Amino acid sequence: MAEGSGRGEAASGLGKGAVRGARVAVGLVFVQIVSLQCGSALAKGTYGQVGPTALAGMRLGFAALVLWTVVRPRLSRLSAAQWRAAAGLGVVFAGMNSAYFQAIRHLPLGVAATLELLGPLALALALSRRAAHLLSGLLALAGVLLLAVPGGALPGVGVMAGAVAALCRAGYVVLNQRVGRLFSGWDGLTVALGIGACLLVPVAGAVDGRSVVEHPALLGTGFLVALLSSLIPYCLDMLALRRIGARAFGVLLALGPAVGTGVGYAALGERLGLREYAAVALVVAAAAWSVRTAE
């Protein structure tokens, strides 16, 4: 009896630990989303002076520079598997930054965040193994689709950029979790950001470097955008993905369109309608339901 009771208490303790970990992950994801959307609003506000490619390059370049200065990874100690995972994540970083910053040039923040979210939501639905998981993902998807149709035709360029960002975002969730498992500290994220910066910064310089030379004060804005929309969110994502699975993480990202819509309205004057409010309610409900259903 004592042995069985001990096992029951141990199982109960593990269950409580999982719940606490999930709650911490929710907080991390929420802070990540707020930081990301504030950085996006700051970036979009400068589009009259500098193009999205230059801002994407500054975003990724400054984030990589800060993390390399702090972490100083020892590259000679990395295994082949670690290099592959970090390189894959670096390629995704470059693609995701470029596509998303192009998307917010043509679309409101909430709509761009909605389109980008389609990737993680599709991943969450693919990974669903229980009815509650599937239903929470479908509920979030309904809210995302409701928010993505603002009542008129969306610019084709913006939709295409959003679709590419969605594909990259799904890859980001999978590869970020893999890097988090292969590396014990921040070395993996640092190497991935460095690889992404090496790919994107030269392209940004060639495409839109002149605007930065003409407005050197934008380097300060680019650094702040890097902190808000890259460095802080990516670090928080890795911490969250060490506590919850890719399915739950993908559904929690459904809060992104809601926050993006609110930030877009407050910072850029992008107005909300009744349909947008209904969509926000759906995605918030889906995220809350996902947290309550254990992995």
C-alpha cells in the first residue's frame, strides 16, 4: 500500500510539474508575441525611409551580433547533427524575416500575423492525436481565417509573402525545438542566427543599403527592432519549446493575430471591426483550451 501510494504521489507531482511548465510557457509565448508585434509596428513606421529588406537584414544582423557577443559559442565542439540543425534554422530565419517584413508592408499587422500563423496551425493540426487537440486547433484556425478576410481583396504580393512566412514559421517551430534539444544552452540559437545573418545581411545591403546610408539614424531603429522582434522572441520561444510540444506551441501562437491587431490599431491607426473582435475571441479561446488539455 505504501509503495502504491508513493507511486501515486510521484505521478501527481509529475502532473503538477507539467501543468506549471505549461503555464510558464504560456507566459513566455505571450510576452514573445507582444514584443514581436511591437517590433513589427516600429519597423513598419519607418517604411517611408527604408525598405523592408533592409529592416529585415538589420533585425537579423543586430540580433546575431548581440547574441554572439554574449554567448561566444565554441564552433569546434559542435557535432554534425548540431551543425545541420543550426544551419536549417538559420536558413529559416533568413526566409521568415524577409517574407514577414514584406508582408507587413502591404497588409495590416493583424492580417500579416494571421497569414503567418497558418503554418504553425497546420503543423498543430497535423500533430493532433486527441479530439480536444484537434478541436482547439480547428477553433484557432476558424478565428485566423475570419481575421484574414478584412472585407476586400488583399494585395497579391502581401498574401504571397504571408504564405512564404507561414511555411517558414512552421519550419521554425520544428527546427527551434530540435535545436533546443540538441544544445544545452544558447549556442544553437546563436549559431543559427549567425548563419541566417550571413545569408540575409549581404542581400539586404545590395537591395536597400543606400537608404540606410542616407538615414544613418535608422541603425538605432534597426537595433531596437532586432531586440523587440528577434532576439527577445527567439530566446523566449526556445525556453517555451523546452516546456511544451510543437502542437501546443503552434496553437498558442494563435494569440499573435489578436495582439498584432491591437498593436496595429494603437500604434499605426489600423482599425478593428466587429469581425476582427470575433476572430480575436476565437483564437484566445482556442489558446486557453489548448493550455487546459495536457500534452
